[in-house]
Amino acid sequence: MAEGGQPCHHGPLRLLAGPRRVETGWWPDPAAPGAPVAARDYYIAQNPAAELLWVYRERATSAAPSAAGPRWFLHGLYA
């Protein structure tokens, strides 16, 4: 989903809105003690075909550092 660190899906994406930051770990989950922390920045993006997409970038945290840099994921498509 990324080329050279930039998000892409059928070509490079243009970020239209965001980030909307979502992070777990600030509330305890008794069913999953020690579960990894999720830290994501969500964006609305547009590809060269003018399709709207919901994408997110994983952020590194002190509990889950990333030496590879940010990773992009496609969360969904808008109809």
C-alpha cells in the first residue's frame, strides 16, 4: 500500500482529510492483559481514478517501535 513511504492504491494517493488519531492502551482490557498498543492516524484519500478511500498509517509507540518507518493500510472504500 506504500511506495517510497507514500500511500498508493492504483497510483499515488492524495490525502484530503485527516489525520484522525486513534490510540488504544489508555483503557484497560481485562480480557487481554498485555495486548499490544495500536496507534493509528486515519485519513480520507483520493486515488488517480477519483475514488475515495479510508486509509490509516501505523504510528510507532514506545511499546511498539518501528525501525522501518510508517506503514500504510487500506481500511475501506467509499461507495
